[in-house]
Amino acid sequence: MRRELQEGNRSIFSKSLQEALEQLQERRQQGILFIHRRGHSTFVSCRSCGYVLECPHCDVSLSYHHTEAGAPQLLRCHYCNYGRSHPQHCPECSSPYLKFFGSGTQRVAQELSRQFPQLRYIRFDSDTTRNKGAHRTLLTQFANGEAELLVGTQMLTKGLDLPQVTLVGVVAADGLLHLSDYRASERAFQTLTQVAGRAGRGDDPGRVIVQTYTPDHPVIEAVKQHDYQSFSQAELEQRQALNYPPYGRLILLRLSSLDPIQVQNTAQTIATALSAKQGFEILGPAPASIVRVANRYRWQILLKFAPDALPELPDWEEVRSLAHDSVSLTIDVDPLNIM
């Protein structure tokens, strides 16, 4: 997609994807457009050189820190709480083309209507499938040929067996790659492999077009080559070096309160008390990816345990006693999600 930009294409669709979309109606075939959209969290990348703004202390990308409307744009690491303001120019090449990634299905659908008015599409996401039976209704309409395109999110990646689908387009694979979670690469590989498997399930051969600003990323290379073995080996080596599961163990402390000051102070008090203990590393305290949910302000502390010894756990009753009355504390052992 960097090359597309250099050649003057400012559309969210590459030239090869545009050509493939134009051919769908001519050949009476169908396609799927997959768009990854995950809440408010996103990442910032330079559209000229592909540089992604990352935390200097952790091997994760900085996330746009959504607080409230009108607040300054702040980039933050949700592991160690490093923060910085959003730069006006790329730190690598000084380009002004820094972009927040996270185009949702609605924007893609609008762009489809503008560029391809002859193409009929069905949006398949949480907004269009809220009513009972909506999933089945929309899929039945698509299977009956009432649209050439199915435009959707994660819900499209598993279980769909539609023989007329010969094209799968991944609009922005980068939205999967740079999430601030150590499992981001693993989940990206799974999702891209699964969504690619929706094409070519009938008699006609399938084609998959993955759009990315970082084509040399190990996940993209592995998906392109269907190379699960090399990907998993490299990923496991990195996990082992950093003491992440399945080698090390994690415990995530999640704190929330209606009072933003109390939850931050409580998080810092608990982290200070835990720092006097031995046998584990502390990351944080840091605000959660989305700070406020249902008017509750959320912070978290991550404990990392080395794999070579049985960990000496803190006294959880003692930890709970440090929490202010207005602060809720939950303890998640081996959390599936750190966001």
C-alpha cells in the first residue's frame, strides 16, 4: 500500500483489489471483504515509509489513548505507561503522512458505494446482526446471490462455506499486526489464515488479496507462504526470551472505579507494595486501553513470573486491603487478553 500511495492511489482499495472487484459481477462470482476493527485501540503508522510508533521500553506499538472528546492526542504504552504526544511528522523520514489505522466496515461500505456503484454488498458485523436471526438472514441472502460482496469483521473468518466465493480481500491487515498485546502476531496469523480459507471452496479457484503497509512483516510472510512451522517456532523463541506464556506465567490485576483519582492512586499503592516482594517482574501500573467504560475508570498491573521456579504468590487478602473502598479489584491468572 506504500507503493500504491507513491503511484497516486489514495483509495483504501489497491489497484489489484479494484480490478478483482470489477471482475466479480462480470463473472457472476462473489467475494468477501474483511476489515479488522477493534474498539478504540489502534496504532499510528507512516504512510510513506511504513514506520510504526513503538514504545522505547517494550516491544509493542504505542496506542492512541482515547480519553474524551477534545482531549490532546496522546500515544501510550499499555504495558509500562510510557506516553508521548502525537507527532506532526514521522520520526523516521519526517513525512507528514502519519495515519491512525482503524477503518471500520461502515467506511469501507461507503467507499464501495462511491467507487463501485454497480456492486451489491451486504454488511455483516455487530451493527447489522443485532436482531435475532439476522446472521442467518444475511447469509441466506448472500448465498442466494442477492449481493456480490459480503463486507464484515471477525464473524466472517470461521465456518462459512460458500462455494461461489472466489475472492477474499483483507482491506488493512496492519490493524491486526500492531495491537499492544504479546499475542497480536499469533492472533493475526490465525485470523488471516482463516479468512483466506473462505475463498475457492467450490469448483472455481480462489484468490486472496491482503493489503498491508508492511509486506515484509513475519506474519504476512508466513501467511503468504502458508508456513505455520516457521512462524510458530519464531514466535515461541520470542516468548521464551521474554518469559511470556507458554513459558512464563502472568497475573493481571484489573482495577476500576467511578473516581479517576482513586483508581490511579490505588493502582500505584498496590504496585509499590508488590515491588517489595521477590520472584516476579511488575509491568505498570498503566491505564487500560480504553480508560473509561460505563463511566468507570480502569487501570491495570501485570505480574510476570519466570518459568524456572514455582512462583511465590503475594498475599491476595493483603493486596485487596490496599484497595480503596470505591475501587474494584479483579485478579486474572494467565489472562487471555491484556488489552
